Amino acid sequence: MEFKTHISVRNLNVFYGKEQALKNITFDIPDKKITAIIGPSGCGKTTLLKCFNRLVDSIDGINVSGKVLVDGENIFDPKAEVTHIRKKMGLLSQRPYPLPMSIYDNVAYGPRIHGIKNKKELDKIVQHHLQESSLWDEVKDRLNSPASKLSVGQQQRLCLARGLAVEPEIILGDEPTSALDPKSSQRIEESFTKLKNKYTIVIVTHILRQAKRLADYVAFLYLGELIEHGPAKDILENPKEEITKEYIKGIIS
């Protein structure tokens, strides 16, 4: 599988105090594809994802060594500008956290911070990103109503629209459908499939069926180690390592 690299991870080690969460992780994440990070609970999936936007910085006692290169820039370089790095990343958490304001203002929030004040321009941005996240048709007649009135599934798509409105290059999803009903999960998955033409998407998922449906590329972690990675079909249907085979078969979980 030939691909252009967007994120390169090199010899990445993460310690929480004395406990090592990630052990010498090295692999490349393809540009404009969906990469799924899979593995049992507690294997380091979310820690790895949080390294990509430097959210690990907020954890007490964390110690990171190695490199994460985004567009060739080592984001853990002491001179790296964290705000600039995070602007490249849109993040969807397990549970949606809409801002305590209207649907419209949630999506317009980021563009306003970045200096866009023109109402017509903001209207266009809000509509475009609500359409991208498959929410526009459901909310176009109530844009000024509170985001908190939306269902959980709609709130998650609103958070996706809000993340897209700052024009990131990469979308990170930390089990982004785990709190959603099947219909809402399907909507998020459909959005991801459309969005990968424009964005690099990296999701953490514990649902193998979801990885099979969505992923172009898969990385399997176990006890903080990267066991294997490669095109989704290879890893999910014909893994090389015994421990990956056991995980895919459900023998270990």
C-alpha cells in the first residue's frame, strides 16, 4: 500500500511517573486515509492519540521522549508552538461537549477567535461545516436554539462541525461513537468516510467491526507496544503476529 505520510511517530515513549504507557512506538500514519488504533483497554491507545495534539501535556507526572512529526515538524520539540499544533487537529472525545451557547455560535466560535467577524462569511462557514458533519438538515431551522437541546448523537456531530470550522488537517476521534446509539454512530461513520477525502482521520476504537467498516490502515497496540501495523485488510484479515490473531478472534480482550 503506497501512501503519503502525514504523521510520523519515531521511538515514542511515554511514562506516567514510573509506569511506562507507550514503549518505543514507531510507525507512519497515511495522509487523507482513516487510521484505526485498536487493542484491549489500557493498552495505550488514548495516550497515543493524545500525543498527536499534545493533550498529554496536561497530565501530571508525564514524561515523553521520541518524536511525533506532523508535516515534518517535531511537535515535541521544545520550540514547537502548541497552539499552532492544536489548530491542525480537530478532536472528538468519547462524549460530546458542546459549548453552552446556540448551535450557530458553537460552530462560529473558532472562526470568531481567529478573527472572522463578517456575518455573511460566518453564515457560510456554519452552514458548510454543519453539512460536512451531516447535521444541517436537522438543525437549519433552529440554529439559535441551545446546543444542549440536541440529542447526544446530534451533539457529537455538532462537536465535529465545531472542530472542522477551524480548518484542521487532521481529525482525531477517541472512541467517538462509544456513547451513541446505533443510528447516530452510523451518521458519524458516514461523515468520516466522506471527510477522509479532505482530512487525515485517526480514530481509537475498541469495536473491531467499526475498524473493518472504516479503516484504511490499522495499528494494533498491546500493553503499550505496537505489535503490528499496516493496511486494514492485512491486519484484520491476515495478521502476522499470534497475539494480533488472538485479539481479532476475541481470545484476548
